[in-house]
Amino acid sequence: MSHQPSFLRRYVYPRFPGLERWARRVKAKADSAKPEREYAEFGLDTFLIEQLTPEVTKGQIYVEVGGNHPINMSNTYRLYRHGMRGYIIEPNATLVELHRMIRPGDSAVQCGCGAEAGIVEFVHLPDHENSYIRSAGQQIPPDARIEVLPIVKVDEILKNNTQPIFFMSVDTEGYDIEVLRGATETLKRTTYLCVEMSSDGAVADEEALKELLSGGFEVEKTFGNNRVYRRRMTSS
């Protein structure tokens, strides 16, 4: 979700990056000690908690591509607090470090994800929630920082883990289709899938998404800018 970065993010932290790191760690640690609440937007995590059973909690995992902050607006932190564990994939090294501190039971991976392995330019913005992978020829905002990062297929990251996936969340600022093209095997064992929509209620490429999910998923519910799909139940 787009929003204006705070005064600290825009003017102070770029000059004193160590201060930003310290402030984030202190605040995240304090937030993790508070009573459980809704963390995801529009009640998405409450919906997920309602679907949990003890068998699912202990026997299945989640995968969050574009993990961002480990607590704030996280689609998976409440699952973590209920005992589930999973994979967090996030290009921002500072946020990955934060995940490892707050959620040590998860596997936090610093990289981008796409349809094929490669190298990309990742555009860091002061409002890190809106940072993105740069497309060819795309203009770079004057307050952005560029980092060259590897792209890895989700299927490759999870190839040695064969557990069922209760929930997969993809929030990559317009790169979701490319991520899903590299996750075809992962999707086969996923029950719930969440993709981000734009403000007009569409994903980056509706036709491509329909093709990727055809025969396997149907729309379950919409939570603000998040559309959740559920794998179709097959009759025995």
C-alpha cells in the first residue's frame, strides 16, 4: 500500500543508517512482547487463524515472498505466534536481519524471486514497503538507492522442503506474476494463496494469473488489496 514516508525515513535515516537499524530493532522487539492482535490488513490473518487446526499448525508451513517487516502489516506473523513456521523471502538485508531477530524459527532468505534465475536491480525507497525490482528503462526516483541482487525461483528455494504449504503470500509491488511463474511446483502443494491487487482491484496481469492458477485455485475472499485463492478440493 502506497503512503508518504515519514520525516525520519526521508531525511534523518539516510544520513544516519545506524540509527534507523537501532530504532527498528528496539521497536520490533517491544512490539513482539505485546499481546497478540491483528497484524495483516483488513483481517486477513484472522481469517487464516480460523482455518487452523493443530495438525496444520505443526505439519504445514507458510511462504511469504516480499516479507517486508516481521510484524507490521505482516500476513504471517500471527501464524508464527500460533506456532507455525515457514520461509520469509525478502530483498532488503535490514528487514531480513529484523526477521531473524524477531522470528528465529523461520527461514529468512535475502533475494528476489522470479520466473528464472538471474540478477536484477532492486530499488530501495525511503518507504521500504514500496521498494521494487526495476524493469528495463524504468526511471529511478531521486531519493532511491539501487542494489544489485540475485533472482531465485521459489521452487528452487523450497526444493528440499516437501511439507504441505498452508499459506503462500506474494507481495512484490507488481512482480507477482514473475514470482508465481517460478513457483509452479510450490503451488501444487499450497492450500491458500494471496496476491496483491492494485487500487482498482486488479493484479498486474489478470490473464496470466488465471492461466497460472487454472484448474487448481478459486477465489476465496478479498481483504482490501489482497486477493486470497483456495486450492479446489478434489473428490476422492
